[in-house]
Amino acid sequence: MKSVTKKQILGLLEELEEEGVDYIENFCSSPETSVNKAEMLENLFQKNRTCMKCRLGETRKNYVFGEGNPGAQILFIGEAPGRDEDLIGKPFVGRAGKLLNDIIEKGMKIKREDVYICNILKCRPPENRDPLPDEVDMCIETLITQINIIDPKIICALGRHAASALLKKGQKLSDYRGKVHYFRSYPVIVTYHPSALLRNPNLKKPTWEDIKILLSIAQGCPPEETGAW
Ligand code: URA
């Protein structure tokens, strides 16, 4: 199988831009495989949608399971639903979600529906406070099952909380960035949470550096050849 480097990905995206191409197609597994995976994800959702394993079950409006292509090659994992997500029942639909859409669609040239998006926690913490360790412990099994079903080529952890739930705990975001980590057998790239970009637009540039590494691995570049340090 041929692989591409980060530099080639950037060149390709620039060419697509010049040629007015909006999206790269086929960024997910075959429709047949996706149907099976969709069924397994639906079963997992039905099994957990009334979950009361932690206190967040009492205050949530919706159990925000996740959405996207069940056969996606790229899986984005955020922290937890916010107010808009809790009301609508879908991940990343508020202001941070619009920015994530821009990263995926305008930057990566992939349709949002061709990736999969979910969170570490499926229920909104009151006032959007940080997830508590016992809430993460209660929710992580569902996420692991989701990852195993989707079986992505690469995971993108959005922000420190997502990274520390999946990887070695307690590091700063700057310690996680710029390296290819592994969750079980899955390569993981960590980047800024879109909410951080809303607060500080200067973070968009370093985020794009992370996304280029992510894209090159999704396109088959061996992680050790991405130039990540
Ligand atoms: N922030 C997250 O981490 N997840 C969402 O779904 C929305 C905002």
C-alpha cells in the first residue's frame, strides 16, 4: 500500500483548493461494513441511553452517544456534551462544533458525516465543569466499545481531558502534542479543544500542524515517518 507524507498531504490540500475540489471522497470503510457497524453502535446506544451509573444521569437531558460514519477512518473524541449538545442529543453542535466542522470540512476536505465524533463523557456535567475521575471511569467502557466497533485508522483527542482519559494521565496539553501516542493499537494525535481556539485564535496554526500529522496517518503514512517529534 502506498503511503503519503505530511508534506505531500499539504501539497495535495493546496492543489484541491486551487482546483475548487470541496471534499475528498471514500474516507471510510465499505458501505456493507458500515451497515454492520451501524447496527452494533445502535445496540450499544440502546443499551446505555438510560445509564444511571453516575450522578450525570440525573441531570442530563440527552445521552449524547456520538454520530458520524460507523466505518470512519478518523475518530474525533471530545470531552463531554455542553448545553447545546445536551439539548439536541448530538456531539459538537454548538460554537465549538462549528469550528470543528470547519477544521474537518474546510481544512481537511472531508465531510463531517465521513468521520465519527463522540466524547469521553456521554452526559453533560452541570455548568460544563470538568469531568470527574469517577465519571470517566464509568463512561470509558462504552467509549472503548465504540472505538472497537468503529476500528478507526487514527483517533484525534480534542483537549487535555480527552487525552488524559485515553493516555497516560495528568500531563499538560503541551506534553501530549506533537507525538503519536497509542490507545491500545490505535494511533492517537492530541490537539487543542475547539473551545480553546474560540478563546485564542492564535492556537489555530498549531492545531493545523497536528491535523496534518493526523491526515498523513489516515492516508497511510507510517506514524514514525510523520515527522512528529
Ligand atoms: N465540547 C465537547 O467536548 N464536546 C461536545 O460535544 C461539545 C463541546
